[in-house]
Amino acid sequence: MELIKEEVKQAKQTKDTCCPVFHPESWDGKTVEWNRKKFIKATIPIFFHMPLPAMISNRVTKMMKLAEDAKALSENPEDILLLFIDPNAFKSEIYLSVIDIVPGAINTELSGTFRARVFDGPFNAAPKFMKQMDTDLENQEKKAKNYYVHYAYCPKCAKETGHNYMVLFAELTED
């Protein structure tokens, strides 16, 4: 019975939402090696780590259009990552994964070993989740150099699904 309820919920989500169904088990607890993984990058101003939603929406829409026009997005929507990192309290960097060079965009690459962990909670709980992940990594004698956050759902889809999944990608320091 529980499986049927989940299938109905996923069918409703596919119909009523714009984001692909997120499967936490695809990322949770996984270690990934990125060797020059392609992304396009943009920045937005923030105020003490608080973004202006309209600014994020406009920037992401522009990035998606550039990537779509260049036919540089993965054919599988579940493979597309939108990562956020705040280098300081007043600037956020957004990285959109692509499969090719995107004209008119800031093309960049990320390399390294990343530990992924899925959390479900409000946007403002990200620092708490990072501390929790720091503790988990410390128990494994690992340490994070940076954290990139992928939000599985836009605010509308998070409300529809009742989940605000975020994948924390801890860029591990080299031992």
C-alpha cells in the first residue's frame, strides 16, 4: 500500500511540478570524483547569506537558456546539478552542470573528491547540516575544504512535494 501511495505522489509531482522527481538514495553517502567536470558559473549578491529569490530565479533562468541554446544540458534532467557556494556573506556563486562549452557564459570546471549527503529541511538549516556533516567527516578522518549545495527542488516544487531536499557536496581536503 505504501508503494502505491509513493507512485501516486510521484505521478502527481510529475504532472504538477517542473523539477524532476528526486531520489535521495542516488546521492546520499556517495563519494564522487570529478575530473574537470564542466559547469557554467554566475554570481549574485546576497545579504549575510540571504539571497533575493527574484535574483536567483532571473540568474538561473538566464543560465538555463544559455545552456539549452548551446544544447549543453544532459538529456537526463536528474543528472543536471545546480550548485550554490557562498565565498563570503555578500556573494553567492551558482554552478550549472553542462556537457559542453556554452558560448556567452562563464565556463569553468570542478575537480576533486566530493562526499555527498542528502538533507531535508528549510534553506536556513544548511549551516546546521554542514556542521553535522563536518562531524560525520571527522569521524571518518576526513575534512571539508568547501561545501557546494544542490537544492533538488525549486520553492514551488518543494512546497508541492512536501520536501526541501538539499545535497551537500563536501569538497574533501587532500590528505
